[in-house]
Amino acid sequence: MIERYIAQPKTRARFEAGPMAAWLPPLIAELEERRYSSESIQRMIRTADRLGRWLADQGVDPFQANQTHVAQFVLAQGRRPDKRSAHGHLPQSASHITTVTALLRKQGLLGSDVIGTDIDQWADRFSVHLLQVRGLTGFTKDNYVRYARRLMNSVGSSGNIDWILLDANHVCRFVERELDKLSFPCRTQPVTAVRSFLRFLQLEGAIPSNLANAIPRVRTWRHADIPRHLQPEQVQRLIAICRDPNMASFRNRAMVLMMARLGMRAGEVRQLCLDDIDWRAGVIHVRSGKARRERLLPLPEDVGEAVVAYVREERPQSQHRQIFLQTQAPYQRLSYSSAICKAAKRLLKHAGVEGPGLAAHCWRHSVATHMVRGGGTLQQAADVLGHKALQSAGVYAKLDDEALLQVALPWPGGAE
């Protein structure tokens, strides 16, 4: 079986004599069943073999290895320089390590019954708290847990946590380091995440005092800026490009049309399922909106035609109910919204619309702006966008030039 992917006889003989030789054929069979590409299967074979040899060098039996050993293996591989990331990227020897370890655990390797470190257990409990008590969405929950893990790693070693080291000074220094990595619009993320985690720890009795009050506040001003939006002629030019079958794939056209015509968030488009479209009633049921707010949106004819074309002509068979899937095997659901944002930027470039801050979210601003300019109320805009508070839609009143001219006071001393 391995000969289908490793053509060189010496390399194949080395894999067949390696410590993972007995588990490579089942691994390959599982990858083939999941319809991974040949290139991906080759990389995973090499990763599994490298992992087995590293464990053998450490004197660790594959059946006794756990997630801590896997993390140490990844760290031992180092990271390669990458212009797109300050932290670099993993080498090919550690590529697809998450998938490889998950499939090897199905064969009984890598300690599938290991409970995990203290950090893992606290992270799991915090994750459950965010979902069941706080009611956060999956993406926001993952973001909070990510910062919680960083904070726990700063007061622990080898997966064990020393809560005595977690005091007000340590929390302040940690938050300040995280803030230095981010631009100003994103600086509320670590503050909110760490404050939520500290309140959870106090609720669990892990820390004696309310350290959340020690976190420095990031000053923000509501409606201090103007949303970046497209002019009506730019939107029409973009929609015309989406209708051209030579400009983009069926999937990308359908995703962009949903945002351009309905003002949907990229995350909402990513999580939209086949059952969320009522074709008879002509509506889209947005169930995975921000803060779990559900709403109904009309299904325009061109959007419906784009979705049907994608499902019939391009969408692969999959057990996932999400409408939009990855374009390469194993055709999983989109885990992040980056694919949608990249498609949006490409179509914007084709339409001749470029500039800072113009991406997937600019269409959402454009829909709301044109609605308010066309005579719609802020309440109607808030309902379409899924805003809980009317104040959230109030920023679009700044862009209604005609209405602002009617209430503007004359400048003292005349036009000069």
C-alpha cells in the first residue's frame, strides 16, 4: 500500500523498517477513505515515521506516549521563517501532526486514555463554562481559551500550574505583553478574554481574590470612526463580476453574493447549513450569528441561483451539512473565515476596488449604509444585520448625507 505514495525504493524500505511500520498501512487506508490528496498522504506518512523515530530516540513506547510527547516533538522540529507570520511555520516533518496523531490514537497509540495535564483540564472546564454558562459562540470560545492557555503556561511548567504565582503584577505584565502584539482595534480581545478567565477561576475557588480588577482597561470610543463601505456603482460592478462564470468558482460567487446582497458576516456564511435555506418560503435562517442571535433574511433570486449552481456543479459529497466546504480533499467544513475573506479580496480587486480595510466586512457596512440612505430606519438596519442594540446600527446614520444636511446648523460667519 505504501508503494502507491513512496516511489523511491530506499525511502520506502526505510519506512517499512521504521518504528511505525506496522501502523502505516491502517493510517494510509484511513486517509484514502477520507479522500486526502496523494501529496497530503505522502506528507503524513513522513510525519508519522519522523514521530516514531523521535519517540524511539527518547526511549518512549508509542503505546505509552501522550499529547505532551507530541508537543515536545513539535517543539523539537523548530519553526521555519515566514514573511506572513512573526512566529514562522512548522516544517514538513511536523505538517498535519494533528490529523496524524488523531488517526494513530484510533489504533491505540499515543495514550488515547491519558487524562491530560492540569492546563488541559482547566482549559476544558473553562471551555464548557463559556459554552454552557456564558453562551458564547464556538469561535469566540476558542479565542478566550487560547488566551487562557497562554496565561496558564506563564505560571506553570510541564503542564502543571502554580496558582500562587498568579498575582496582580503578573496579570498586568501578561496583558501588556499581549497588547503589544496587536493593533489598536484588536486590543480589547486579550483584556476581555483574560478578565473572563479570572472570573471563572474565582468562581471555581482556584484564586482567592478578584484579580480581574487588576487588568488595565483599553479606552475605546463608540462610533469614533466611519465604516468603510462601497458606493452603489461599485456594488453593482461587483455583483456583475460574480455573475460571470469565468471570474470565480461557484463557491466563491455564492459566498460573496450572500455578503454583498444580504450583509451577512463571513462567519455566518461559513456556518450556514443546507437545512437553513427554506426554498419554498424564500428565506435564509441565520442560526449562528454573533451572540447566538437568530434572524430571517430574504433569499434573492441571484443568491439562490448561485447556491444551487454550487451545490449541483461543484460541491463534493460530504457528511457535513454546511453548505460551503473546502476545495481540496478531505472536503471538510471551513474551520475559519479566512477562505471567504480571501475570495472577497480577489473579487474586489477584479472589480477595481482596492484600499485599506476593504474586505469581506465592507459589504456588510455597504448594505446597512445604502438601506439607511434609501429611507430605511435604524431599527430595520439593526434587524437585518442582527444587532441586539439599536445603538450598534447608529453609526450608519453618519453616512446619510441627505439627512445630515437637513439638520446641520450654518457655520458661524458664513461658508468661509
